[in-house]
Amino acid sequence: MPEDIRIRVQTGPAINGTDLRDIPGDIDFSNFKNQIEYQDAGSALNRAMSTAILQDIDRDSLIVRGEMMSAFCKDNEAKTSTQDRHVVLSAQNISKSFGAVQALKEVNFEVHYGKVTTLFGENGAGKSTLMKILSGVYQPTSGSIVLDGQPVEFTSTVAARDLGVSIIHQELSLAPNINVRDNIFLGREIMGPTGVDYAEEERQARLIMRELEEDIDPLTLVQDLRLGQQQIVEIARALSVDSRILIMDEPTSALSATEVELLFKVIFDIKARGVSIVYISHHLEEALTICDYAVVLRDGEITAHAPREKINLEWIVHSMVGDNFDLGRPPADYDMGAQALVIKGLTVPAMTGVGKVVDRFDLTVRAGEIVCIYGLMGAGRTEMMECVAG
């Protein structure tokens, strides 16, 4: 008989982080049910996920604190390939049309257990549309979604979240004027006998931050956090509902290099806990740093997919733009026209009345010239352009 063990399983909304009790040596392993049933939640993990858990820890069966019934023994029917066993979510032949415009064309996409799947593509390739379908924002025109081997319908973001799929959009959805704790539990507050149980919410918020190894006080106002810390709060909110699949849409677009490092550390940490991540980014070299699988979309179709060890930057670019791509060069003798816009000393005060969001800004734009303005979120780009536009 197997020896007694104590282990920690990090998978699924039902048993995420649950401590498994010691398995006594006299347990009969011969006749267990065909799935893990979590009676309190009334939900279940299917055969493929159960097999993955058991094989990951090289055990035949598990018991959890009397709250969960036993997992089935490994058998021939449950022995799927390693790849199939670790695909937790798949989009199958997904198409999406907006009127006469077809945004996605029979897309097949897989998310792997505890891995980062990076989705590459130019603007308008269909990346955000696909992610919104996988998170319940949109419903597909045709095709199906399979979660843990079972067909599902994400009729809303709440339905997707309840099944363990969350999305963090490029534009953060936090309320800046309330604290971290209240943001994490906003819309699904923990209720006690006399109302919201703020003490329990704070306890859980501190626990999540400790698991993320982040020193963020749950009672701090979100507006007082750095942008990178606000991203961490978004992740904490997703983890607070036991998200198993986390979709991150351009999460580093407004972060500094230091904040990107912090975000990547958190991504590696939650990946190690069994959370699957779908990562969208236009920063190709940066995305390669954390990528386990790469998928490329072009004009609403998957043009390439491969594991990290088989790809490089050239492979991504070629898959994104195809063979007939030429950046071109401006004519050497091109002469800019007369000055079309001149800005001198533009200053914009902060709405709080303290400080300035734009300070003595100068800019000259000539006719026929393209000027790109870069800056992190909060740098003052929008305020400057709003002043120019009146």
C-alpha cells in the first residue's frame, strides 16, 4: 500500500489551494468514483483534469479533509496524451461576425494548464475579439468552447468567471477612490449577520497579497498606488474568485521597466500555482520572455502556433505579416511643408489643483509630417491633446 503523504494541490476553482489530509495506508484504492466531486460547491472536475492532478503527483487517489470524495484510480480510459491532458480550455472552429465584417474565421485555440499562451497579431487581427469570446463578453457566431473536456457556453462575463475564466483589460477597471480591499470584492461582497464583513474581506485580501508576495496594504486607496501595483490588484481580484484561466490584454502597455519586472514575477508565481494565462502583447521580445506557447492571428485566422522552444522573433513577425511585407522608405528628397502647428510653453494643471500634468510643453508639426507622441499612462499625453483640440 502507498505510504501516507501530505501534499498541496493548486488547480481548479473547486480545490485551488486545498490542503490534502494524510492518506492512511489501509484505504482501499480499488473502487473510486470516476470524478472528483466537491459536494459543498456542487461542482466537479472532469476525468481529464482528475487524471492530470493524479499523474502530476504520481498518486492513484486522493482524499480532501472529508469535504471531497475520492478521486478515481488511473485506468486505460483515463490515459490520454500529455498534451490532451493539459489542455484546460479550447476554442473550436470559432467564428464571429459583426454585420458584414467577419472578425474571426473558424479559429482553433488551446489554453494549457499552468502555462502562458501568448497571442500575437497586428491591430485588427482579431485578438481582442477572441479573448472577449473566451471571457463571455461576446458570444461566437459559430463554433464551440470546451472547458476540461466538456462543452460550455459563456453567456456573460459572470458565467465565465464562475467557471474560472477572468480577463484583465488593457484599461484597468478599478475604482480609484476606494481601497484595495473594496476593489477586490466589489460586486461580490462577503456578507455577515449585520452586513458586509469587512474584517473577513481584509483578511482574505491580505492572504492573497501574501500569496502574491506583494506588500500592498488592502486599506490603501487605489489612486495612491503605482500603476504596476494597480495591475497586481487586478490580478488579486481575479484570483479571489479562484480563476484558473487569466486573460491579460496588453498588461504592460503603460508600465515602466521596473513595473514590468514586477508583473512578470507575479505571472511566474501564479503560473507555478497551476493558473493558466493567455497573454496579449505588441511587445514581441518582452512577450517571448514569459511565453510557453505562441499563437499568431492574422486577419481573423490562426496562421501559426508552436511551443516556445520552436519559435523566435523572426518566426513571429513572418507569421503576423506574411511574405509580402515591405516597410518601405520615405523619398530621400521629401521636403516637409510649412509649420502647421506650433505649441510653446503649454502647461496644464492637475484636476486635483496640486501640481501639473503638462509642464511647459513645446511642439512643432509641419505639413505632411507624422509626429508620434509616446509616454506611459498618466504622463500627460491625453491632457495635452485635449488642450490642442480645444
